[in-house]
Amino acid sequence: MIELIFSRIRHYVHGMLCVFACILPSGISGQTFNGQGGLLIPPGAPGQTVGITISPVTVSGIGILGQGCTQIDNVTMDVLHTWTGDIALFLIAPSGQVLELSSGNGGAADNFSITVFTDFTPLFITQGMAPFNGPFRPEGRQQNTAPPFPNGNPLGTFTFQNTFDGVDADGEWQLYINDYVAADVGIINSWSITFSSGGGPAPEVTLGPDITICPGQVSTLTAEVDPSADEYVWSTGETTSSIDVSPSVSTTYTVTVTNNGCIGTDMIEVIIDPNSIVADAGPDVDICQPESTTLTGSGGGSGATYTWSNGETGTMITVSPSITTTYTLTVSEGVCSAMDQVVVNVSPMPVADAGPDVEICDGESIDLEASGGLQGNDYSWSTGQSGSTITVNPSETTDYTVTV
């Protein structure tokens, strides 16, 4: 197993050097430091299949990141593993700050070969294809190096820039690999960290204050940059100066901009209004003409306003339509509003007709036939009988009443 892993590095080395060299923009100077290679994953592989492998690299002469436009441009690696979904990769600064590069991605031998982690690309590692060749954004969902590794935070919550800005880069950095599932092993063939210094000036980027929107509402986020930006990279992966967002839950968005190799970043939280409105105009109602009915609306908080399509306001209104009518309720509170409809079905009032008076002889019977209702209406007689036609045989003069 280990012999096979070592033999594969000879196939990738030349291509890796090309990718690393090409990641820096023209005119931007970079300094690369190579970490320790040839380390097994986990350290006792192949007999040991669960454990932590740490590869150090000593950095000097860089100083504080973010000053003088100095930043981490990329972390590159050739890491092989028989099941990459079993491992989590982290970059740890000399002062202890942690950035998740990848956790639980891939499957059988989906190696991190010729892999470049950088903020300056729209594609996240989770969107990559084995063997993850080329540049990817770090997964960046958490800063915990121990499993389990939940995906509660959005991709790109943590980046090279917002994790390490202000950190003294001089000292020992670590590529920290946690092989937390048994049965498979791997090796760190090589890895490096590259710092870049741009020509300035450093851009100042502003997204403005946090905003509150309603569920389903679309908001446009715009990066205002001074003096200018050559490139925009959002935590969503988009690369324009403005983006439209419509999150289902409150979400923090980050934009990273570059200007001649120098970077600036800002973040904004788009908050979903906790007092979200679900307007309810009540169930449909059936009435007879010319009856009236009371409509009752709900769905808002204590400060909500209720406006009906007939111009009336309030949670309760009384209506007396002459024909079947649909009423629309709009509930508004703060920046949010919602609508619902209720139908008042109006049936015309029937005109009951029991027929003309009739005369019969003693002992005879006669059919009484009522009218005045519509199809499907009910006829109830004072005899207790039902139906539009009944047969009666009174022994004396009798009044019969029909209710339609």
C-alpha cells in the first residue's frame, strides 16, 4: 500500500509546480515555504488506521499578515489516501488560529493531488472532483479539529483572510490531518504555504450595516471599494461587485476583493425577520342572500396592521356581498407583509311555494308539490316528510307548510 502511494508522486510533481507558480497574479511577489513530506497518515500506518499526522513548516521574514498587503496566497499539497472521506485537513498558525481546509470530502483514493487551497477562486473544495486537482476555496465551516465535523456554518465562513489577518506569520505553521475513521491510510508526499505581497494600495471594502429582510425576499448586496478592485470573490462563490441573495435563515456573507495583489474584506449579516408573518383570512364562508358574515384575520404580531381588499382595516370586518366574492387580506408588520384570501359564497334566497290550495273528498288522498328551490335544495314539510312532492290524506281541512 505505502509503496503504491510513494510511486504516484513521480507522476504529479511536475504538474504541481506549474499550478503553484500560476496561482500568483502577474506583478505580485510571493515567498513559498515547504512543509515536511513523507509523513504517513496516520503516523503508524498501515498498522494504525486512526490518528493525527502533523507536518510542520517554519516561516520567517514575513511578519504580520494584512500589513503591507502581505497575505497567504495559497496552501498547496500532494496528499494521498485510500479513502479521503475519512480525513479532515486543517492549517494551524504559529499562534494557534485554525482554518478548515477540508473534512469528509471524497471517497476511495480521491486524493488531494496537485491541490491548491486559496481565497482567490470561486470553487469550494466540496464542489471539486477527485483527485481534486487545481485551485479550490477552503471548506471553512469550523475551527474545531476533533470530529464530528458538522456543516452547520455556511461554506467559506472562515477564510485565509479573516482567520489569519493580523497574525504574525513568522514561526511554525502546521498542516494538521485527522484520520478519524478506521481501515484506510495515506501519506503526505509534500505541501507548502505561499505568502504574497502586492503593490498596493490596500483596498477598503464596505458592505454596509447588517440588514433585515422577510422570508422569500431578495436583497442586493453591493461591495463599495476604495480606491478600486481588480477582483471580487464572495462566500457564495460569485465574482461580481453585487449579488442578489434570498436566504431561508439568517446568513453572514463575506466578500474578498483584491487591488494589485492587496486584499480587503468585509462581511454583512442578512437577518430573517423573526416576526415572520403568515397571513390568515380564515376559512371560506357560505351565506344566503342577503345575509352578512364576519371575516376574521390573523397572522401578525402585536404591531401588525390588517388591510382588506374592500378598503376596510382591522382584524374583523363584516361583509354582506350580493354575489360570491373573494376578499384579500394583507397583514403588515415592520418590513414584512403577507397576503391571504377568503371566499364568501353567496346563495340566492329560495322562494318557497307549496302550490295552490286544493279540495278533496273525505277519504281521498292528493299529491302536494312544492317549488321555489334550486337543484339540490331540501324541502321539509310540517308532516315530517321531505322532498318536493308528498302524498297526504287528511280527515279534515288541514294547512300544510313547506320549508325550502
